[in-house]
Amino acid sequence: MDATERVSPAGSVPVDAGPAGAGLAGSVPVDAGPAGAGLAGSVPVDAPPAGAGRRGGRAVGLALACHPGPALAVTALACTLALGSGLGGPRSALVTAAVLTGQLSVGWCNDAYDARRDARAGRRGKPASDGTVGAGAVWAAAAVALAVCVPLSLACGVLAGTVHLAAVAAAWLYNLRLKATALSWLPYVAGFGALPAAVALSLPGGPAPRWWTVAAGALLGLAAHLADTLPDIAVDRAAGIRGLPHRLGDTGTRLLLPLPLLGATAVLALGPPGPVDARGAAALVLAGAAALVGPALGRRWRKAALAGAVAVAAADLALLLVRGAAAA
């Protein structure tokens, strides 16, 4: 359920996204995904601006327009969860393919929908707005990826596929509408929470996911949204975007960000039966340090908060795999 690759004067990551853990973040919105919700002039355009094609061709433009960083990160997370849950090679490959196509559709949707607004803002690194590839071609790529995602998701199991497709739909909704509203956080929470659930439901017999994996994913999704948006709050506000981080402001977002990061790790350390072991305690210490240091360094390094969130997510994933609680 980005993750953003909005590179602007204040520029950013999704890992919008997108709604994804969203999947998931397969659908995780990526802002990157993981979009410019119904705002001023955010309508697709095909007329390339000056400088069209300067970055090397349509294929390269399409590859960059999908927000490859967040898309690959969420896909790698899904693959790791699938393998760690004992799905086996072929089944894990199926889950990975479903998540990848969902992420591609979300990233392309984001770039195409925001083409005109990004062009007016002079944002770099946005192929659909700088003329590298037409917005119509990016929309077509998003539609094809979404069409492929549907059968791949359902092949993982009807319930697993439905959960994943719901997360993809949430990420598209973020792109097309929710990014500019107070509910901008919701697709991220839904997407990241859905990822371990979809993996668990893909196992033979479709066992229900353990609650702490879903809760931790949802909390990491909220943290991803805050960290991904933080560097661009001022620029986004000028463009008319009023998502949750924009309403909280720079200071409010920095103060809130450590809470879901610490919460996710605490849920994973304390949720499973039995006492907290040394690995859980170490993960809590690491999460606390990264959660606090990242936002504190944000004024010197614009991606510090996002880097801190990624460090916590990596520690949480390791804790999941080591404790054997990757999904079900």
C-alpha cells in the first residue's frame, strides 16, 4: 500500500506509495505513487514541453516514470516475506510478480496524472512532464500493468488476490484523490498492512495472518508517508496539496514520525507469545535511535528521515524473519 521520486527544489522519495507496503504498497502509494490528488491542473497531457526527449528515449522515460526505487523496494520486501514464510520458489515468484505489476501501475499512474502540475512547477526527474515520454503513453503503461496485476494476484488465491488488489486500488485512489486530503495516510496504512496479509493468505490453506505483522506493516506505512512527504511540505503546499503531513507542518510531522516507527518495532517485539528476547530488544534500540536521529538530521540532509524509516523497516523485517513470524 508512494514512497518519492518527486525531485523538486525541496524534492523527495515512497516509498509514496505509494499506499505500499502498500503494496502492495503492491500498492503502496508512491509519491512516487505510493500523485496529485485532484488538484490544480493535475490532468494528463500529451503535449511535450520544451526539451522533450532530452533524457534518452521513450523506453528510458517509461522506466523512470514508474518510480523504480519505491517499486523495486516494495517488490523486494514482498519477495523476502514470501520466501521467509515458506511459500517456496514458484509461489514466491508469483507473489513477487503480482506485487511488481501493482507497483508499476501505481508509479505510472502517479507520473501521468501529475504531468501538467509537475511541468508548471519545473520538477526534474519526471519523464511525463519534461517531455521524455508522453503522458498518454504513461497512462497506457499503467493500464497494461494493472490489467496484468489482476490475474497474477488472483492466481495467488482468491482471498490473497482480493486483499492485494484492494491495496492497489487504495494506492490509485491516493494518486487520484486522497493525496491532497486529510486522509492521505490511509492508502499507505492499508497498503503496507495488506502486504504481510496477502503473503500469509497465499500459503496453502490460506491461513490468517498474525495480527502483529499486519499492525506493524500498517504503522510502517504511516511512517513511510510522513517521512516521504516531509522534505516537500513547503513545495507541495504551494501546489495546493493539503495531505496530513502538510496540515501538521514541518515541525508537527517531525514530532509525529518517531511514534509509528517505534510502534511498529514494539508490536513485533512484544506481540508474539513469550518474553522479549535479545533480538527484540536490539531491534527496539535500533528503531529508537533511527526514529529519533532521522528527523533530527532532516534539516541538514533532506532524506535523513526517510533513511531512518528505511533502517527501522529493515530491522523489523529481520526481526520478523528471525522469529519465524514473517506472515502466518
